[in-house]
Amino acid sequence: MIVIMGGMVWLTMLIFGWGPYTSEIIDPTPSLTAISIFTSGSTVTPSQTITQTTAVTQTLSPTFTPTVTPSPTLELMPFILIGEPEFMSSALLRPSLGCEWLIIAGQVWDLQDVPVRGMTLHLFGELDGYEIDRFALTGSATTYGESGFEFTLENVLVDSQESLFIQLVDANGIPFSHPYELETFKDCQKNLILVNFKQVR
């Protein structure tokens, strides 16, 4: 009898869902806290990454500035070269001398621009392997003027730099001017070089 009554109780609980047979009611609506809802016009903005920049402090070493020592000023001599040497063809003033000749000529003036005669010009150096060491007096070549001088060198028409120099000196070789470099060219249109001196003190 007890068994029959227990079976009826069990059956009743099963049919009506009582006791341990109570069904779980699941809410079909998801929790708003668990799901984020986006509208059709929403824009997802990515999170901004902040990059930290470490400032680097640069230590500058002091720059060494060399001390510039001025070059010594050349002593002012009584005579100086006027302007730059002029180059031309010897056919203009010395047509009797051909292209194989190199001619250095010019004049000398004093403080009042008066031609100075009897002064000595020294031409020295080396050209094409030949040593040059010659002297000429002002007034000895009046083709170039009252105080004209002239050097004529045969078969040394060559290109040269820092090889040939001219200087005004006295009868004992004491300098009246600094030595001036003469550039030469292997060119018949530049085989006559005019060099003029002027007294400045």
C-alpha cells in the first residue's frame, strides 16, 4: 500500500513539475550588461596608443678653434710692378724676331711718372731645363719707351709657372723691388711679355 501511494506521489510530481522536477526558465532576452548593442550609424573608434618619447640630452663637446697667425706683410720696396704683365705677339713691336723667341720688356717710372734710365733689371730662373740669369738696363731699348728695357731668349718658348722671375736692382744687386713671377706660354701670340715698374717711395 505504501508503495502504491509513493508511486502516485512520484507520478503527480513528475506531471506537474514539482520538487526536483521543476523546469529551469531561461530568459530569452540577453543581458544588456553582457552584450554591447551598436546602431547602424555607430563608428568604432580604436583605442589610442600613447607612445612615450624619451628625451635624449646631447652633450656638446667644445669646438677647438685654431689660432690664425697672420702672414707677415711684405716689406714695401721703392718700386712695384704696375698691374699684370701683358702678353702679345712679338710681331707687333719686334717683327724681326720670329716665334721661336721669348721677349720680356717694359719700362720704369719714378714718383713723378718720369722715365728712369740706367736702372738694372734682373731676369732669373729656369726654362725648359736652361738656367736663366741675365741683366738689362733701363733706357737700352727705346722701342718700348724712354726707359725701355728688353730681354730676348731664343728657343725657350714654353709653358711655365713659378720658373721665371724679374726684379729691379741697383748696380750692386741690392733689390729695389720684390721678385715677380712671370708666366710664359708656348704660343706665338704671347711670346712678348710687357712688364712695367713704378716707384712708390
